Amino acid sequence: MEYDYKEAMKLDNQLCFPIYAAARAITSAYTPYLKPLGLTYTQYILFLVLWEKDGLTVGEICKRLMLDSGTLSPVLKKLRQQGYIEKSQSTADERSFIITLTEKGRMLQEKAKDIPLQVGKCVNIAPEKARLLYDLLYELLELTSDRSQ
């Protein structure tokens, strides 16, 4: 069968588009819950990482969030200015910086604790389908990260 570029270039034939649109829709579902806390989605996922394990290097956070340091640096700067985190030079490697939560940053977890439950109610999908989607997306991420290296 011959390659039909006109068919291949239709929006409805792009795997990337429903992934992009779904990501935007789900991210926007967080807005009503994050806005009262003064957080963006990127700030929220950064907190999720630090609430799970505090005292990570900027590089470790970048890797965990699949973000580059140029994207993460302004987020860290703002949260530092707001008193949620502290940034200190690593004693093991002077080129690395350690990010730690302040008391204010740790207390924010209590205020944000119901966000996963609330957003889960907005995304009405059967748990088994949600798990399958989760697994497929991480498989896709692994495949695409293997190719980019």
C-alpha cells in the first residue's frame, strides 16, 4: 500500500492530538482547586514530588517531572520568593542545588490533600480503564524517551 500523505496529515489521524487535548482538559480540571491555593499545575506537580521526597536536587526534580531546568527554574524561583521552598548548594556537588520545603510548603499539603479526590470526580472513567490508560501513557513515554536519547 502506498503512503498517502494527505490522509496521514489529517488531524483525526494524529495520535498526538487526542493526547494533547486530553492533557489540556485534565490540567484545566485542576484549576478550580489550585487557584484558591495560588498554584499553577506545574507548581502543584512540583509539590507532589517534594511532598513525596523532600530534599531533592534540581536535576532529580527535572527528571521526575520530565521537565528541563529552563522550565523548572522560574517555577522554583517563584515558590522560593513565596516562602514555600528553600534552595541550597549541595555539599556533595557544588554544581547541584538541593530544594527543600519550608514549614509553609509542608503545611500546603494539608490544604491540597483533597485535590486528587476532587479531580478524580471530574474525570469520570472506570478505574480499570484509568489504569490501562496510565500504563499505556507511561509505555508511550518510555518509547519516546528511548528515541530522543
